[in-house]
Amino acid sequence: MSVTGIGAPVRRKEDFRFITGAGRYTADIGLPGQVHLHFLRSTHAHARITRIQAGHASRMPGVLAILTGADIAADKLGPLVCGWMIHSTDGSPMKMAPHPTLPIDTVRYVGEPVVAVIAERPDQARDAAEAVVIDYEELPAVVDPATAQRDGAPQIHEIAPRNAIFHWQLGDAAAVDAAFKQAASVTSLDIVNNRLVPNAIEPRAAIAEYDPGTESYTLWNTSQNPHVARLVLSAFVGVAPEHRLRVVAPDVGGGFGSKIFIYAEEVVTLVAARRVHRPVRWIADRSEAFVADAHGRDHVTKAEMALDRDGKILGLRVKTIANLGAYMSTFSSSIPTYLYATLLSGQYAIPAIHCAVDAVYTNTVPVDAYRGAGRPEATYVVERLMEVSARRLGIDPAELRRRNFITSFPHQTPVIMSYDCGNYAASLDKALALADYAGFGARKRESEARGKLRGIGLSAYIEACGIAPSQAVGSLGAGVGLWESAEVRVNPTGSVEVLTGSHSHGQGHETTFAQLVSGRLGIPIESISIVHGDTDKVQFGMGTYGSRSGAVGMSAIVKALDKVEAKAKKVAAHLLEAAETDIVFENGKFTVAGTDKSATFGEVALNAYLAHKFVGADLEPGLKEGAFYDPVNFTFPAGCHVCEVEIDPETGRVTVARFTAVDDFGVVINPMIVEGQVHGGIAQGIGQALMEQVVYDEGGQLVTGSYNDYVMPRAADFPLLAVDTTVTPCPGNPLGIKGCGEAGAIAAPAAVMNAVTDALGTEDVPMPANQLTVWTVLQRAARQQAAE
Amino acid sequence: MYEFTYHRASGLRQATNLLGKHEEAKLIAGGQSLLPMMKFRLASPSDLVDLNKIEGLNGIELTSRALVIGALARHAEVHVSPEVQQGIPALAALAGLIGDPAVRHRGTLGGSLANNDPTADYPAAALALGATIVTTKRKIPADEFFAGLFETVLEADEIITKVSFPLPKKAAYQKFRNPASRYAIVGVFVAKRPSEVRVAVTGAGASGAFRVPEFEAALQKRFSPKALDGLSVPAEGLASDIHASAEYRAHLVGVMARRAVAAANG
């Protein structure tokens, strides 16, 4: 390991600019003549638009244009689309309802953008928006996914009776039925996976500029995948052909999935820029982010696990209703299907699994991928069932897991996935040791002496990352391949620019990707720049989500580096007057094998450009190579998290007393950055389990529309986290990477809830287990006890 | 935020005149409640009269009988003031629990009392300690000052100048926070005064802070957490929201009161 190569805890190169305020986010970009766009949003969950009066508003000071759904329709743009086709069990395609950029005649959720006002100043746009009068005729609304399926529920889209988007299933129902017939015991759980707001620290923003001379657009945008945004805006929405649309995602402050999708606001901002011939800015404020960003999770599930006498799992049966909100967001259909049901085998050898998923429309903000995306929901189902089964059978939860672990690889599960490698006992053992699992009894007694309840819970999770092998996802309905591209440009002075299709919005690619190059070429990390997020610079890329940038993005860089090395060897052979086959490249030096004749990487880089020294016909000048990498399989990070909680029975307040995470991410590029990713994920996982929750009232008003009511986790809510790793290198990619971005959010909720239910002595505790919920559970138990 | 006219008052007389002249005028001290409301366009005063440059409104003075705190004293100043820590340490502790550091360095005692947010901390202290609110016009006992949600008996052109807190023998404040806003779901201030015991509750009431006579009577007999065993406040009339039902708040009033008494007894 070199000091800046793979495995070194290199300090993040990008942090200095971020923490000194020198980052350049979308809102930091100021263009001459720019004007401001403000959206007037629906105040109704479901209503017909009978009239929009904007005449007075359009004459107010500074107002340049007011756009409605009719204007967008007149431009023949849209609709917004969902890019992953799911077929129902009966073979029918999913009911993708039209999603107009701005609604023409009906609004379907509170916060849906209805009218766009463009004015010289932000306050003028806001003033004018207040003067626009929209007449609504209210319609009955439905927000609960189970209710939405019932006869007589308000129907949200004509195309979808009973609001059904699809009835999908995976696995062998007959085999599962047979397994349940043989079972010695069956564990059943009703589970609600609570809806969350992504809450990236930087709200979404878009700045659009139109050049009438070339009829081309530039969009600066808070995007996790600018090329995908350009592709969709071009091919599906029809804003402009790809070669006349540049999308730039500069510094982006977090995404957690919410900045993957192609939203209405970006389209309207682009349209506005063309119509007013001025650069147009839309910068969401925090309140707007609560309704403008796709939400996450929102499953209602009935899950059953069949076990034999020895605690071996025989089968798993899962029925889930997934709430996709009022419209299908860009990748919404894939989350509760192929990113969910395919992970229901967990770390366990389960002979038979069947999962049925009903996706429904409701009058709520659209739901799509949020950190973990489907895999936290799957882990929650499996790991709650494991813990409850262990308690019912009187087997230690760690032991029950151990009995069912998959131990030989590759392992084909009954739900598509083929796990390539792993060592689940190793991460379990290490986690139990680090958490002092054996000492829990003493700590529990100590808590009880202080009048407190204490519980412990495990979560042995698995995830499918490195998204994704194009063959696999293409056959399952994905509209795009999920490969990645890279280009390595070596300058004559030996410095290097890496252009990557991955996008960093907090992950630290400028450091980790540079570590790969530094180690490989033997050049200082300061001589390497990572260029990303601009469709005019990077040829193409699929962006960053699904913990894919290491496993897929860096693999593409490795392929490009292979080509650079091969070309550099040819140059070195010329320079050193040796045969190409005799050139050895090691530690940044090209050497003629068996001699002391050598040249540094910098010398070779320079000579690659000194074409007058060689004949161009034999050797093309320059040193720049590109590559595309398509993964052969998903990667399967896995590990074990252990949570210990203490509960104040007088108030119901839950405190996370200890939290331990041992993860197998394969080869680790930068342990410090990995630790940070794990911390952040755990914070969001604990947030889901104990704090965060979107609440709608029955009429569809968003009750938790600000931080006054939506509980965001804070640093003081967490103990010091004990984080460690085990390593089984991933055989599927050249660096052995599995990915680490989502693990914490996937593993933590089950660990926390297993601990809370252990402390309370009842399994019937919903997320978030906040103080009111826990107090209510305790009251219920006290009443039951009194009755008995 | 809508447009408004800003006035920097140099004295109380000028401030009073400005309030009289502009019907939709509002005083601004720390602005930690008013400015967010204005930013959300939920408040739209025509004029803001800034009190911050007026001399003599931010002193803290400890006498043998009372702690007198200027209306413009910031929560952070109250929190770290040696006079407050010596005179009424429970009040210093309470100030350190308000909002976040930014709020505590801008927000003021007078502003908090005049705003009378039903989840604010200071109203509980004022009621329990038997404080007197001194204004440009009169002296108002805390018991007569609060008049329902975000309402006080202050007249349109009346300005709080200082608050006098009689020194208790013992006092403590226990705050149970809303996990989102960090305001009090229930905050209980207990004060053992030379003549009486007072228990005041913030956060729980549907119409603002209130005293609990049953608790006071029991504690008057015996100033011990055990004195409150079996006593509770009715859920009726308490606030209810997604963070706490009225029943939960009623329960917490008892829990926080017992904890406050225990803390006051050290």
C-alpha cells in the first residue's frame, strides 16, 4: 500500500473547498441577465383545475412570463416517464399514467407544481405567484396504500382502476406452500416500512440557459446522473436533441437517490429559458424540498417464515403493498420489485421464497429510490423475522442466523440473485465480539437498577450493489444499461485528468478515484484531477447511486488505465530503444527488463507527445484512453450490525446506547471515507427506526412539511459508533470492490427495532419507535397486565 | 418576506411613538420567532421597530430579594450570567435549553415573554417564580400577564423593559423536548418560594403555560417527588399533535414535575 494508493486513509481532497465555502453548487452559479422562477404548487391532494387566472399577476412588476400546463402542452413536451417496465403476473404492462410536466386539468398531490412564474427578482416571482388564482373543484383523496386498493376508493388515474399499477410476483408459490406444510413453526409479522423524506443538505436547483443562435440549452442541475438527465430530457421529454443540450451537475450537496430522477421543475426551467430568452433560475427552498423531492420506502407488508424443528428456514412468503405516490417517478417501479424481492433470501440458505407486490397510486408525493432503495425494506422483513423466530424458538438470535448462513459460493438464491462471495460467520463473530454481546446481560441489569429497560438486536443484512450488469437488468425491464465509462487523459507534463461518468455528491470520488490512479501510475495524488458531472466534458455516464461508483465506475477507470499503460509501454520502448515486450512498468517507472535503463512515467508521458521523435505511422501521438465497463454481476456487500437501546419507561424515550457495525465491502479504497459512509448510513437507518416519518392527514395534507414536525436525526442522537470491516474480495471486478454507500441505511433499522422490541418484550412496535409510540406500547402492555 | 419599513429606535419614547403611529408595526428584539414567520410570509408587519440600540435594556442585577433581568438580555447571556447562576441557577439552566446556539445568542427574555409561544420555556419560569414584568406603562404580575396562545395583556404601544424574579429557596426546570422542533412538549418549572410552592407547565396547555394548583398544594405540605404520587393533571384542555397526545402530555406533566422536584432538592 502506497501512502496515497488503494487502502490508504487519504484525507479528502475536496473537503477544503467545501468547508471553506469555496464549493460551487448550482445556486452559486450566477449568469448575466438571469431571472427567477417560482412555482405555485397545489394546495389540494386531489382536485380538478377549473380555471387559472393569471392576468393580473402577469402585469405585476418584474414579471416576464407565467407558464401553465397548457403552455407546456403547446410546446409538445413530455410527459415525464418511468424508465423500468414491470409486467403484472397476468402479463399486462404496468399502468403508467400520463405525468404531465405541469397538470392540465387535475392535481393529484399537495405540492404538485401547477403554475410557474418567471420574474426579474425572486420576490417579484413570489408576489406574482400569490396573485395567480387557481379555481379548484375538490375531489376525494386517498393517501393510505391499503385503502387505495379497496373498492370505492377514490380513483386517481383513469388508466388504473383501484389505483393498481401492477400486481407482480417473484419466486415459486407452490414450493413455498409445500415448505409451509412441512414447517414445525411459522413466524408471521405485519410490517409497515415508514415513508421518508430524503433531506439532502442542498435542496434541488436548476439554472437553464438557452442560446437562440445554436438553438441549444445548458442546464446546471443538482443531479446524481447528468447524462441520464440529458438522455431522458432529450429522448423522452423532447426538450432538445442530446447534442444541443448540455447538463452540468457541479458540486452537489447530497442526494440519497432523490437527485437521480427527472422532475418537472427542470423541464419547466428549460422551457422558461427559451421562452424569455434569459437564463432562468429555480432554487428550491427547504419547505419546497419536502414536496418536490421523491420520497422513499412506504411499504405495507405481511411476511411469514416457515422453520423446521432445528430452526432451519424452509420457506418465506411475503406480500407487500408499495405506495408509489401520485405518479410513477423515473425508477419507481424497480424499487419494490427487483431491488426488493431479489434480496429476500438475506444471508440465508432458503429453499423456497415467494413475494407478491402490489404497487398502488395514492394522492401523495411520488416515491422512488432513497438510500438503499428496496434493500432496506427487504432486510427489515428478513431480519425482523429472524429475530422474532429466534425468540419464539428460544434460540439465541445469533445462533439461529448462524444455522442458516450460506457458506458456499457461488450461491444461487430462489429469487434471481447469485451471490459470488462472502463470509457471513466472520462478520457476525467480529460484530458480536466488538459489541461485547456476551456482556449484554450485565449491562441490562445495570440499566434495570436505574429503572431503565434495555434491549439488544442484530441485523445480518445483504445488499446487491455495483448496479448493475446490463444483461441482467435489461432482461428484467430496465430501459438503460448500467455500465460506466471513463477516460484517462495524460498531459505532456505527466499530470492526469480522469473523466468519469460517476458523479460525486458527497462520496469523495475526487480522492478515492485519484488514489487508484496514484497507486497505479506512481504519481502524486496532487497531480490527478477527477472530472465529472458535465456532459460536454465526459462522453457518457450512468451516474452515482446503488453503491456503484467504486465497483463499476472505478472498474471503468482500471480498464482505461490498462490501455494507457499499454500505450505508454510502446512509447517507453521507443524512448529506451528496446522491444515493447521487454518493458516492465512498476512503481511509476518503465524499465527495460534485466537492465538499469528506465524512464519515469512523466518522461514517457512527455515523449508520447513529442511526435517528431518517432514515426506517427507506427505510434500514434498522445496518451489518452477511454473505456466502458459493464459489470458481470451485482456485488453483494454484507455484514452484521448490533444495536443496544435503553428505554425510559416513564417517558417512552429510546436512547441508542451502543451501535456496532461490521461490514464486508470487499477491498476498501479509503477506510476513512468508508467509515464516514457507514456513519451516515447508520444515522439515516436509526433515523428511520426511531425518528423520521412522513405523516399525511386523511385529506392528503402533509403534516410533516418542515423540521418543526419532521424529525431529522442529529449528532447528539447517536452514541459513538463502533465500525469495523471484514474482507472477502469481490471476484466480479478488477479491484475486488463491493460498495459501501447504502449499508448503514439498509442494516440499521432492523437492528434498532430488534433491540427496541427486545427491551419492550413485544413484537408489535411500529417504526418510528419514537417516544410517543413506545409510551403507547407500554401503556397498552400495562392495561393488558392489569386486565389479566 | 414582504416589504416593510425598518426603524431603529434610539429610546423607549421614540419606540412607543412609532408603535402608536403605525398600526401594523411590530417590535423586533432578537427576531428569532418573528423573522422566520416573516420569511414564511406568515407575518407581514408594515414596520419593524428595532429595540436593540436602546440603552439600558439588557442589564442583569442581583439584589438580596430578586433577580432583575433587562428585556433585551439574550438567552445566552442569562445562561452564563454569574448573577443568574448565583441567584436562580434553575433559570440559568433553562436559558441554556432554549433553541440552538444561534437562537440563544439573538433571542431575548422580553421577546420570548411578549410572544407567549405556548411551547416556550420562559413563561413557565415567570409563572413559577412569581415574576413581575415591568413595562413602559406598569408592573404586571406574571399571573396576570399571559392571556392565551401568543397573547398577553400588553397594549399595542407597551414595551417590556425588565423582568423581576423574586429569589426562590429552591427551583428546577425539567424540559421534555419535541424531537423535531426541540421546543417543550412538556416543561415543568417548580419553585419553592418563601411563602408558597409553585408549579408551572409549558408546552402542554392548549392555551399556553399554566399552573397546577393540586401539585402546588401537595408540595406545599411536603416538597418531595413522593408528594405527587397519585396526582395527575387531566388530559382535557391539553394540546394534542403527532408528537404527543393530550394523554401523553398529561402523563409527562406528572413525570417532569416529580423530576423537577427531585432536581430542586438536589
